[in-house]
Amino acid sequence: MNLAGLVPAATLTIDRRFNGPPDSGNGGYVCGRLAAHLLLAARVVRVRLRVPPPLERVMFVEVSAEGLLLRDPGPDGGTVAEARALDPAATAGFTGDLPLVPGFTDATAAAREFRGFHAHPYPGCFVCGPDRAAGNGLRLFAGPLPGRADVAAPWIPDASLAAPGDPAHVAAEFVWAALDCPGGFAFPLPPDRAILLGELAVERFGEVHVGERCVVVGTELGADGRKHFVRTALFGEDGACRGVGRATWFEIPAQAGAGAEPRASRETP
């Protein structure tokens, strides 16, 4: 698909508030920011992260043959991420069998067992970091649901997450962020390992309202060595699904932290 004329020349800078690992952007947030530049009526957008996105550095959004590229113009820079709209015919089964949505009270109870309270590779993460104060981070603490393989977290998005010019609805990049980290806690992780997001594809079904009582559910779909394939689903206060994410996560040595570069294949099943 020729995107010429559909995508304006743009720059993208990740504010330090939106970190995941200490020195790079939260993967879901960055994916959502780049996806927002894909000005097509795309039902599903997939973003692949090539390297950890740098913070507070001006990057360029460029049109490629298949979608968009996020480029780092720094001396050691290159392609940070790639985004493309997926063919609806190829994503007909994207949602699959969605998990039964737990109640907000059940999700709140599950969050008390969030393993990140005891050991977290990135405790300052904008989305799931327990070191973040309310109103500064999303504080999505996905814990195990009794009798299920899923994890769940409650979420009440605050006014600081509203879309520009639309105070009633949450900006798209924060929906992407909410569909990111809960999936990273849907599988066990050895104490000497950390994880990085390699790829996230998102399908949206409706707006998320500021102040509504939402629930995010994460489920592992499979694993292949150090790769984990997960699905996340975001449900609104009325129980309707507002978005689904499919992601690939990579295990890395814990000491590698923010400097690791997940360069292996990122295909989701």
C-alpha cells in the first residue's frame, strides 16, 4: 500500500515520564505513539521494536514500503521501530476466544498478588512500576486470578491521560500502554531474568472513558525458548472489550536491563 501523502513528516520524542526500563521508553506507549501516525482506517496495527526506544531524543517518523519507520538520527542510531497496518483478512482470528472478564473487585484482589511487589525488573516503569505514584504512572499491577491461567489488573484512567481536545476519552497511546505490561506478567520469570517487549499488535473496539473502572486481562498463548507470546484484553466498566493486544516478549539477563536489544524474530503466532 502506498502511504505517500497519507503520513505527514513528523518527529517523535519520548518524555522521561514514559519510561519502561530506566533509560528507554515503555514499549506499549512508544508503539501507540508510532501507530497514531499511521493515518489509515486500520483495524489492526502491528509495531515491532528493533531496539529500546531512547528517551528525550528527537526521532523521525518516515514512510517505508510497508508502513512507517521510527528512526533515531543519533550517531549510533538506526531504525527503532516499524509499524504497519495488518490486512483484516489475515487477522480475522485476532481476538480468538476472549477470556471471561473478571469483575473489578476480582481484578483488584488479583492485583494484591502482583509479583512485581516482591521482584520487578523495572520498578519505575510508567505502566506497571510499583515505585510510581498515583497520577504519575498507570499502576497496572496484574496478578493471578484464582483457578485461571490469566492475570488481571484494575485500571481507572485519570484525567492526565485524556486525548488532546477530548477530555472524556483516553488517548490511544495510553490504551496501547495498558495493553502492554499486563501480558509481561502472564508467564513465570526466573529471578535472574528480565523481559523486553519485541512486538505489539492492537485492535481497538471502542473508546476508553476517563474515570471508568476498567479491567485488563493477560494470557500467555505459548512460548518458544526465550520468547513468550501473549494476549491482553481491555474491558470497560460495562464489560465490553475495548481493545485486544497480541505481543511477543523476550527474556533477557536481568543485568542487561535497558541496554538489551531484542533482534530475534518477533512474529506472533
